[in-house]
Amino acid sequence: MTTSTLSPKRELWLLITLAGIQFTHIVDFMVMMPLGPQFTKLFSITDAQFGLLVSAYTLAAGVSGLLASVYVDRFGRKKLLLCLYMLFGLATLACGLAPTYDTLMLARLAAGAFGGVLMALSQTIIADVIPFERRGRAMGIVMTSFSVATVAGVPGSLFLAAHFGWHAPFFAIAFVCAALALAAWVTLPPLAGHLQSERQSPLANIITVLQDRNHQKAFVFTALLMGAGFTLFPYLAIYLTSNAGFTLEQVPFVYLFGGAATLVTARWIGRLSDSVGKAKMFSIMALLTVVPLALLPLIAPWGVVAVLVVTTVMFVAMNGRNIPGMALVTSAANPKLRGTFMALNSSVQSAAMGVAAFVGGLIISRDALGLVQHFWINAMLGVVASVLSVVLVGRLKLHGATPPSVSRTVSPAAPAKIV
């Protein structure tokens, strides 16, 4: 099997390119949530129907992840990534052109189908290229895409929506996708070394992945990780505007402050994950997440400043646990079947988000004054999922992990190998 080596500079460009792709995918998904109050009025739909609109994206991503598990290891990573990304951009453009709730639903299904696999493919590339001892740092760089999306992407999209209509953010995302697709074509190496290994049939790969007990634990871990927040996130803007007295103009500040904070902490948490241990860092951040989740249902009377403090801590903690969490999940995969595993894991991830968002929409209701009721149940489901993820994380077997005394001797500037 031949190998090629990336210089540290080329490795950084690869990670930045993947972060850019993740940025557009995250903004496309997240911008729907703060637009909830506008969509419920514009299309005359209920909160549950809006929850279905959010869930449609993630559930479509879950189905596409299952389908991707059949073919993801049979194509070069670069070619597949570019193909899916261009289709994602076209689907996002279709969202902006949608005239009705039903057509928007169809466009969101298409965007979810292509976008969900992109995240799994990006994580697969990181695991293929970056050694375990530096994977936390790499995930920290790519996960800054979440921070930039929340601090700039979502507020910028809401600004466009406020001044040019709700269609405008989707047009802007589609334009950025076109530019980044060109950048990815130039900067990404072929990433086809996995094609040189002996191949089983796609069905045999899937069966092998599903029968692995460690993979099964990783799938449950992923479901808990994603489900913890998505009983709440889709309805946060609705809750704040209905119960906490936020105006539509104030909602972007939740994402602005939260994103700015995670932009500062993401790479720091990534480096700490490599130095103190990914499982330990995950447990710390996941338990920290419990605090803002438990406080969210109580903050409505506290005023705008208190709300922003709690939501900012929530953004930092949730993004912080995702960095070591995703590094752990990619490391739990059998390297020979990593693409198939990550495609299936993407399906689990998307399904967990979709089911959590849908269930959250069924739980909450409105009283005669239009106030959101039962939001505390959603929050408690998030707390339970966070605690269970901490219990499970120590039981994952990690491929490529080395004892701390060995991993400390690895130079952080060592070049990455593409197999």
C-alpha cells in the first residue's frame, strides 16, 4: 500500500477547506431554527409542523447515510465529497426558490440527503489523514466552523432575511457553496488510498460494521450526543420570543455571543483533548452541559443579559463536548471499514437529531396567552442524554490510541500520512 505525506501547511489547508464545507452545512441547518417564528406565521403552521420541517432535514440525512454506507468506501473521498457538495448547493438554492411550505419541505429533504453525508465524509477524511494523537486538534480546527457559523453565518443570514426576505440566506449559502467547491477541488489531495485495500461486498461491509460490539456502543454514544440538544435547539427562538420577551431582532445575539465564545474555546478544547485525554475532556464538557440545560426552562423572567449568559455557556459546553466526542467516535471505527462506519454513524446522528426535534415539538404546547409550555421536559431529556453519554464514553475501544507516556512523545508538527 502506497502512502503520501502532507506537509503541515498542506494539512492545515485541508482542515480549513473541510471547515468551510462544514460551515455552509451548519449555517444551512441552523438558520431554520431562529427563523421559526417567521415560518410559523408566514405559512400559518403549528410549532409541531415547524418541528417536522426541521426534522425532515435530519431524517433525510439519516436515510442518505444508510444508502451512503453501500458506496462510500468504493469511491475516492475527494470525488465523492465534491459531487455531494455540489448537489447540496443546488438543494439549498431550491430552498430559497420554494414558494410554499410543501415545496420548502421537499427542498429541505434534498438538502438533508446530501448535507448529512458531507459531515460523515469530512470526519472520515480527518480520521484517514490525521493520527490519533493529533485528532483532537484537527477536530478543534474543523469544529470552529460551528463557531463561525453561529457568530457570523447565522446572524448574517438573519440580517439578510430581515432586509431581503427569508429566501436571501439560502441564495447566499448556495453562492458560498459554489466558491468553496472550487477551493476544495484545488486544495484537497486525491484521498483514494483506501481503494487499494481488499474489498468485501457493500452488504458484507455493513453487516461486519453492525456486528461489531464497539461500533454498536459508538452508535448509541452518537445518538445520545446529538439527541441531548435537539429536543431544545429547534424551539429555542420560539421559547425566547414567546416566554422571555425577546424580539426577533434580539434573537441573533444568542448565536452571536454563543458563536464568539466557541470561536475562542474550540481550538483550546481541541488541544486539551489531545493532552489530557479525549474521554476525560468529553466527560468534563458533557457534565458542564447539564448546568445550562437545567437552567433554560427557568430563565424566562431573568432578563436578556441573564439569558445570554446561560445560552452562551450552553453553546460553549455543547460545542466543547462535540470536539473530543467526534474524535472518539472516528477512533472507535475499524480503520478498514471507517467510511462505511461513518456513513452509518451519520445516519444514526441525523436520525437522533430528527427524532429529538420531532419529539420536542410534540412535547411543547402553547397556552391561551401563546406562552410555550412543558419546555422543561425537553430540557430534562437533554440532561439525561448528557449523563448517559458520560457513562458510555469510557467503554469505547479506540483504534490508534497510544498510552499517555507514548503519545506525549509525538511531535505536534509531524506530517500527516494519507493511506
